[in-house]
Amino acid sequence: MDVKKYQGIIPAFYACYDENGEVSAERVRALTDYLIEKGVKGLYVGGSSGECIYQSVAERKLTLENVMAQAKGKVTVIAHVACNNTADSCELAAHAESLGVDAIASIPPIYFHLPEHAIAKYWNDISDAAPNTDFIIYNIPQLAGVSLTLNLLREMKKNPRVIGVKNSSMPVQDIQMFADEGVIVFNGPDEQLVSGLAAGAVGGIGGTYAAMPELFIKVRELFLNGDMEQAAKLQNEICRIIYRLCSTHGNMYAAIKGVIRLQGGPDVGGVRAPLAQLAEEDKPILKACEEQIAEAIRKFC
């Protein structure tokens, strides 16, 4: 395993739609180029921020194909391939490997609360479909309804392709416990990147990173340089921005996409129903977020 390719800031890639709400290959490529130019370490494609549970297998393939067309060999690409059934998940895993991604990732099955041996089989079946590719467990209990336990992680470690955990649970202690098991861990909650790094995370994968990659890259730089005071100040400012992004009528991802447009970035459309679109009253909030991010970049970067 090449740990270095996973060390850094990896934005969660957003779903890219055209005016009719269909996945746009052109807009996928534009967002990929935009983020690479920002200096990120990699891209996490097809996860929560990519609205994966609202997309078909074909749409998810189309997105990943166009990300890889622009990103392969330039940045690390992790493809989240989980669907709520094993067959579709394995199909996406095999497809991702055929494109040459660096790793695949998966949440546990949702809705039915399965025993741990069934979850392990689900993950191992997916991994078997991509036998030459690293596998990352995605722990997001607040949405999946299932928490990664140490016993389940130890069972999964019997699979040599299992190299890490994308940890989006809120207790920072989870990062330390998983890291102690000898796997690499990515910090998931954007509001606690500094704490996650201190607990042993090698970097972060986050849903708000693409709106302000400069700030997250700087947080990690400050942390690595030992400037904890400035790192904490910047983290607190990032949290204030996130709170504002979450205050809109529209879904947070719709708000983030709106901010990126205000920043001069690519237009990647709205969000897919049942996620809420932006409303007229959201416009001043988006402008305030854009200005707040710009001011933080001037102050800290």
C-alpha cells in the first residue's frame, strides 16, 4: 500500500447535472479540472455528496468514467461503489477497477439492520469484484444506521485489500481506535479536521471541501507545521462557514454548488429530488458564504 497517495485533502465529488437534471459528462469533467487546479490530493467519487443513493448504476458509471478521463495519473481517486444490493455494488466495483481507480469504498447496507457477519460478507463480495484494488470502509452511522465496531473491523482486516476507514462518525475517539488497529483513517466530519488529524487521521475526505479547498489544505499545513493556534482559529472559521451553508432553505449541496458558481467555478446544476433546491431567500446567504470564504483565504492563506 502506498500510504502517501492517501495523505491529504480529498474533496467529496458532487453530482453534476444539466438543466434537465440529468448527469452531465461535460460538467463532471469541468468540476474535476477545477478541483485538480486547486491543488487537492484526490477526489472521492460517488459518495453522499455525489447523491449516490438517488442515482442509477449507469449514471454512477458515467460520472466515474468522466472523472477518470481528467484525473487519472494526476490525483488519487477513490470510488464509492455501494448500492443497497450486492449485485449492483459488485458491478460498480468491477467497473471502477477497470478504470484504474486507486481504491473503492463502501458504506454498509442500509435499511435492514444486518448482523455483522452479513455486513462483512457484503463488503468482501464487493472487494472480490475488484481483486486488485484497495478497499476502504465508509463508517457513517448517523446516515447508514450501522456503526463500525472493532470486532467488525478486525474481521475485515483478514481481507488484505482492506486498507482503511473513511470515518464520518462524530466521536473523534473512533479515529484513534481504528488507527490503533493498523489501518489508515480519513477524517470525515469537516467541522473537526484538526481534531481528526490529532487523533491519527492521515487526511480528510469532506463534503464541503470543494467550496473552500484552500482553507482545508491550509488547516492541514498548519497542523503538520505544529502551528496549532492558527490551525484551531482557521478550523473555527471553517465551522462558521459550514453553519451558514446549512442555514439555507435548499439542501446543503445545492448551497455549496451555488457558492462555487459565485466563486467563478463551474456550474454543476442543482440537486436531485427529493433533496430541496435553492430558494430565492437563499441568495443573500450564498453571497455571504462566498464573501466569508474569500475573507478567510485572504486572512489565513
